[in-house]
Amino acid sequence: MWRQLLPIGRDAGSGGYRRYAWTGADADCRTWFQEQAETRGLTYETDRNGNQWAWLGDPLGQDAVVTGSHLDSVPDGGAFDGPLGVVSSFAALDELRHRGAEFTRPLALTNFGDEEGARFGLACVGSRLTSGQLTREAAYELRDGEGVTLPQAMEAAGYDPSAIGPDPERLARVGAFVELHVEQGRALDLSGDAVGIASAIWPHGRWRYDFHGEANHAGTTRLADRRDPMLGYAETVLAARREAELAGAVATFGKISVEPNGVNAIPSLVRGWLDSRAADQATLDTVVSAVEAAAAEAAARHGLDLRVVRESFTPVVEFEHALRDELAKILGGQVPVLGTGAGHDAGILSASVPTAMMFVRNPTGVSHSPAESADEDDCVAGVLALADVLEGLACR
């Protein structure tokens, strides 16, 4: 399975993956998922929001156990973020069949669409739509960098966008969702454990900063006469780093858009996106407020107009303690429990169904990069742990 997925959407220059929602690479990943489901005799379906499901047992049954992740990527992402959870779900089912496990609850394997938000700027679109955290109207307004709307992209990929929206009937049939994921950090590497259980997802969000200035000639305009939005943006980037360090949080400006984007032109607009995360809401609020205040002060000093828009936000997610404790019991009680600053479909779904997460050791801690890695032995340990969990939940 891993060898089949590896070449899909991989950029020859960077070695990273560009599996963006509703593109050719995404379609190839979806075809792979469907083939894996049908090869195993599972009932395959795509829901109204483009999420893929592979069922063992009655898809309309109650109290189903669901596992899976996503197959899309960030720009030049790594091979493990998302795909490890999907591949492991199929491998765990194979392991349980090898054991002769008898299922007493329906089991579903999933691939949630557009988890990374690389194309339309909003993470976890598939799970947000399904859970009702993203309305149909708001989804219709999403556009990529070329101006293509989400409905247009879905239609071009052969899907009907007219049905997208909340799917409470489907979620009502889910008794538990467990997502396995490569760790995005080094906690397991430092503790010496191959597998861990998630305690919570930090609150996090994305904010767009628009610095409006005045376009002018880079060679003839005196420094004193300039209204250069790049200066306001640059000072805000430094302020974000400073405030995050002071608060023990993280803050990143990782995306920027410049107009008119000429080497010999002072920009008229610099637009940057802030991603900030913290262990608790109060700390996150402190950082975000301080960054915005610093941006406002810099904008005033350089004669700029500033607009700040919160584009997405996810509050702290405490995974259901009863399910988390059940996983720990199944796995022997010695598995470390750790928090994470990364968002996941499991975090979105936690407001609607009992959810839990498991992590596989990442020896470097690097993620969202071609350097992302996990040892084969640890991946196998993750599969076996997931199989144990699914057996404990769905075969009792």
C-alpha cells in the first residue's frame, strides 16, 4: 500500500507532496482508497461532502467504530501526515482478519477530504461540513488562488456540490472515531515510546493581516515619502515571534501575498497570514491581541491602513476522557498521553462524536516537510496498536 501511494502527487524538484483538494493527485489518492476498499470486499461510498467511507458491516447500522485520516497534503508536505492513518486503518483490518476477530459493531475506514486546507485556505473542510461547523453557504464562498470556487472544483472533479452540508444522520450512527497519526513533534522520541495517545489539541486559528500602503517607484521615491506596507508587515512578523516566546506559545507568518509584486515597485498591499497556537485559550488570546496591537502601531507609524480578519479558529479540544481511558486500558496502561498543537479531523468531529487519537513516533519531529519520517518498525507498532484498539472497541 505504501509503495502504491508514494509517487502520487510527489514533486520531482522538492521531493515533497502536492496533493491538493479536488486536483488530479487528489483523484488518484481517492481511486487508490476505493480500490483498497473493494479489494477487501468492503462497502464503499462517498458522502455528500466528498469524504470516502469503506464499511465492514451495515453502513446504516448504529454505534459504528470508525478509523482513518486524510490523504491530501500541505504544499511540499511529507509522506506520513494523513496517509499513515489511512494506510494503517486498512492494515489494522487485515491484521484483525488474520486474527479471526469477530466484529459485533460496524466498522468504517475513512478518508476525509481537504484536511490540510492547502487549496482553499480552510483546514478540515470535509469534516467541518459533515459536522455542521462549516455551512453550505460559507463553503460556496471558498476560493483558491486562481479564483476557482470550492463547488466549481468539486464539479470539475466529477462530484455534485449541490448536496454539501451537515450530515447529522451519518454522525449519529458513529459510536467512536479513532485517528492514528504520525506525531508532529518529538515527545515520543524523547520518551522512547513507539506509540502514544492524545490528550488534547491546543486552541489554534488563522488570521489574515492586510497592510495597505501606496505603490510607487522603488528608485525615485524618497524613504521619507514612502507608505511602504512591507515595513509594517516585517515588524509584525518579528512581533509575533517575540510575543510567542514570551507566552510559551507558537506564532507563524508562513504565507504572504504582495501587490503589485514588482522588484522595482514599492508595494501597495502586503497580505500575510498568521497561524498561532497555545496550550490554553487565555495564552492564545494574549499572543493574538499583542500581535494585532503591534501591527496597528507599526501601521500607524508608517502611514498604512490595516485590516485584520480571523479566517478560522478551533478552540481547545479535550478528547473524550472515557474513550481515551479505554484506549489506554486496551493498550496496557503504559502508553504515554500527550497534547498536540496540530489540528486534525478528530478534533473537529469531537464536538459531535466520541473521538480519540493515537500517535506514532517521529524521530526528527519534522512535519509538513519532505523530511517528515517514521521508522518502519514504529509504523508496524502503530498498526498493531490500532488493531488492538479496534478489536477492543468493535469486537467485544
